[in-house]
Amino acid sequence: MERTLILFKPDAVQRRLSGRLLTRLEDKGLKIVGLKMLRVTKELSAKHYAEHVTKPFYPLLEEFITSGPVVALVAEGPQAVAVVRGMMGPTNGAQAAPGTIRGDFGVSRQMNLMHGSDSVEAATKEIAVYFKPEELISYESTLAGWVCAADEAK
Ligand code: IDP
Ligand code: MG
């Protein structure tokens, strides 16, 4: 079953939206298998955003992502990576459609509330950056049989 790395960014935590964002993930049928609050350090930011460190906006991104606590989650489900990207909407909240998280809760290109891995490969790397293997919890969900058919649960 596919897994993806999600962050509720400092703006989401400060705006006390963590509960509502988590509810949206749970309502969708995603299974939460890892969850913690942490402060992103400059080193962690550079690891996570390795593809962006040389970009002009990186200093602002680093300042933002290290500015307060984040909530890190690992969500599991069929096509979890694409499902979460779709739920988030495009990067800039001002352009994100209503109904998406960024479209419903924000107007900013930088303060866009949530991170979600953009590919299965990125998800694998990012999950390892944020979570130790023993911090990921495998468990049977009693609702699993009502969330998708058996042949989709892989
Ligand atoms: P994504 O989060 O939608 O995948 P990326 O292009 O990977 O967007 O950028 C990573 C993060 O960097 C964004 O979510 C946003 O917080 C920030 N960011 C992206 N582009 C800009 C920019 O032009 N100025 C400031 N911050 C930006
Ligand atoms: Mg990205």
C-alpha cells in the first residue's frame, strides 16, 4: 500500500488548523501510520528541500519552515501520493481551486499550509528523513473493508 509524507507547515499549526487538516485526511479514507510534532532545523530543511536549496526563494522558505513547529504525518492508502497532492491543490493558494486545502485555507505561495510528497520515490526518501522505522505503526484498520475493495488495497 502506498505511503506519503505530509507536513502541516508552521502557518497551519500557528493558525490552529492541524485538527481540521487531519480530519480531511481521515475523512478521505487515508490511514495515518505515523504522526508527530517537531521543529524543522536548517539542516532538516536542506535535506527535505534539497531540490530547492539553490533557488532564489530558498532563504525565505527555510526561514518559514523553521519558524515554528510542524506536524509530520505518514498517510497510507491507494495512490496516497497523488490523492494527497490532489487534496492540497497547486502551490499557490491564490490560484488553488476551492475544495482543495490550499484553495480553502490560504492565499499564499509560501504559506500554503501543507506539504505532500510529489512522487512515490520522493515519499520514500522524505518518510526516511522524518521518521525512524519504529515510529511507523502497522495496524489493521477495522474500516479498511469499507474504504476500498480488496483488489484496490495494494
Ligand atoms: P509544492 O509544495 O507545491 O510541491 P514546491 O515548488 O516544491 O511546491 O515548493 C516547495 C515550497 O516552497 C512551497 O510549498 C512553498 O511553501 C515554497 N515556495 C515555492 N515557490 C516559492 C516562491 O516562489 N517563493 C516563496 N516560496 C515558495
Ligand atoms: Mg514540491
